[in-house]
Amino acid sequence: MDQKLLTYIITLIFIIVLIVLLLIRGILSRKMDKGKIYIGNGQTIGRRDEQDDYFSTAETTNGTIAVLADGISGLANGRMASTIAVTTFIEEFKKLSSLSNLQNFFKEAARASNHMIVENLNGSNGGTTLVTAIIDSEGYLHWGAVGDSVLTIFRNGEFLAINQKHIFESVLTERYIAGEISQLEVQENPLKKRLVNYLGYEGFKNLDTGNKPIQLNRGDKVCLFSDGIYDALTEVEMEKILSQHAPPYDLAQSIIKAVEQKRLKNQDNATIVILEKSW
């Protein structure tokens, strides 16, 4: 066979093999990306002496969990309470062999967290809010919440509220709806932001959970906020940032930067966690 022809055939075979390998790599890469949850977070201490917010995320073969707890700044041991709550939820999630009974998981993890916090307080004051989001391998959101931290879905430029705050204002609103008090009395009540349910006291009721999982769309951003975020920024300000085409981590950092640029005199600890569905 002519030497030039042989060289040509070998080169052609090499190119074909290279193309096939690149195609296989692309297919494998797409398969790996399918089902991936991108995670971002950000935090600032604000004007507080101590960071009472605590958060964590974890990924298993079953799904991804994010947990955010805001230790109550007005009480002692806020940091301890938030750390115990988040750590307990993460550890219990990692033990799950499946996600078939998440309602029971939320209930038991909250009960265990509350018991451990009360035990460590040993009669002292303390407590924490908590929001947690779990995205399963099929792209469904499961959630639990207690206190006034916020869980929301950012979809198509708008927020979809998920949980309700456990604050005295909700009790007052119910009384207003029943005709017992006026709307002005609701608005002007100095205790309207007081928590009525949280982890860390023996009267803890239970955390709220969704009646059924929420199917997420590609590009949905599941956001967990402590009150230091939503008390500092308006929804419009947050929507403008979250609408940018950037990774969740960069978006979370931009949210924190916007909070800090406000330079509010009484800025609370502020924490955000973002989970973005990629498929």
C-alpha cells in the first residue's frame, strides 16, 4: 500500500476515534448534569456582636437538603440553638435510606432538635427559627419551617411564597378577620413581630410542612432567607439581583453585598441559601 495512503488512513481513523470520544464525553457530561442541584450561599453578621444564623447543605443519592436556622438574638444561646437545629437535621437526613416518608423525617428531626436545645439550655433562655428544603432526585421540593425565616421559589422573575411566618401578627390577623379588632390595631401592635412558635422551648408545637411536594421547573431557584435579608431588601431589589444570569453562589453574594450597602443602623445577621434546579 502506498505510504501516503496509509498515513492518510491512519490519520482519518485517529480523527474518527477522537470525534467518537468527544461525543461520548458530551453524552456522559449531560447525564452527569441531569438532576444536578447548584448551590449558593452568603452571610453577614450585620451590626450584631455575634453571628446567630447557621446553615448547612448536604447531598446524598436520594436528594439535596438545605437547612437555615436563625438563633433568636433577643435571647441568650441563639448560636447554640441554631447550630444544634441545623446539625440535627443534616445528620438525620444523611441516615435516610429513601425519601418515602419525609413528613415523618421533618417531624422527628424537629422533635429531636427541640429536645436537644431545651436540654442544653438547662433552664436558660434560647431558641431558633428554622427552614429546610429538600429536592429529591425527581426534582420535587419538600419543605419544613418554623418561626419567621422564609422559604420561597424564585420563578420567571417572581417569588412564590411557600411558608407562613409564625409571628404574633398572624394571630392578630385572624382576630381582625373574625371582627374582634381593627386593621389599625394589627398594624400598630408593638408585639406583632414576636415569634409564637420556634425551636427551643417546651411548648414547641410543630414545624409546618407542605401537604404535597412541589414540582420544580428548570431554572427555579429555591431560596432560604433569614429575616436579616428580607427586612433589609425589598422584593423588587431581590428580584432584580436573582434575575441575573449567574451561578447561585454569585447571586447569593450579590444579595449579601446589597444588604451591607444599605448600612442599616440595626442590621441583623443575614443569611441566604439558594438551590437551583438544572434540568
